[in-house]
Amino acid sequence: DATHAIPWLEGGGTRTLRFSWAPSWNTQPSFITFDLLLADQGKGVRPVETIPLWTGGGLNSTYNENHPAMSVEVPADAARVDLVAITTGHGMDTSNCAEFCDHSHHFTVGTETWDQDFPEVGQDDGCSTTVHTGTVPNQAGTWWFGRGGWCPGRRVDPWVVDVTAQLNLGEANDFAYQAQMNNKDPIDNLGNIEMRTWAVVYK
């Protein structure tokens, strides 16, 4: 569901959609299909603004200080505001992070904090049980192990939270974010977090 991306099409005209495939060392053949479906589902509101928040980076001892709180102006006539995050962990540095370790992501708006975590990490069958949702089975390597936010071949769905009740409409609001590893501050050399986050305003 890419509803959060609709404001990027608002102006009409030609738009470019870019697909980025695996790193250069991955020479596996692939076959890609892509469809874009635009539908009015009668929800009564639509996204009108997608405000970028944080991106990921190397998960290390300075990760959290590199992701400071942000002030977000929320229109007075907003009907709803969603916090949207697309997050995955990669790399096999210390503790096989951030692919196989217990990293979590904590977003605070107003007085409430929401936690994005990945309970399938550490499960021997964490990915093999999701073949029915797109994980590609019987690959070389350890495709069946649970991972931090993804499985081989399976799509990564956005994590969405309605934060409207915590906002002062028509004012600037503080959004804060911190990551943890095993419920503690990250240490150095824990791999990489691929993350994109937005505040999505609906009217």
C-alpha cells in the first residue's frame, strides 16, 4: 500500500519511478513485474502532503544522535496524520546485525511512543513460514531464518500509525526517534538500517 506516496503525484504530468535491484555482487537472474493501481476506496479523506522525517544509516554508537527530534508543521485543517515507516536491517557485522539481531525503532509524538520491532528475528523458521506472503523458498544460504524487517523475495509493507490524537493542529509538533538493539543503545558495527519515514497529512 503506497497511499503515502500519492502527494508526490499531485502535480500531474510525467513522473519517474525508479527501481533499485540488489548490490553489484548479487548476480542472480531476476524477473520483475510492476503494476500501479490508483483507486478511490471511499475513505472520505486523501493524503495531501508527505513530509520526510528520518532515514536510516549505519547502526552504531552515534546512530541516535544522528537522528535528532524534528519539528513538523501540521495544517489546522488536517483530518488525520499518519506516521509511516519502511524499515529493514542488513549486514552481518557484530552479532550478525542488522539482519539477524533484535533491533527496534521507537517513535515519539507528543506524550506517546510507538515501537516498531521484528519478533521474527531469532526464529529458525521466521521466513519459511511466510512463503504464502511472498518469501521465495529453497534459495541457497539461510533463507528460512527470521530477519530484521524482511525475508528474501517478500515485499516490505509500510508500518503505519495514526498519530493525530497526539498533535496540536495548526502548530509545530515535535517528532522524536530512537533505535535500540536488544533494548539498549546501539554499539558500533551493527550493520545498516535501511529506513524511510514520513508524516502523511490527510484532508
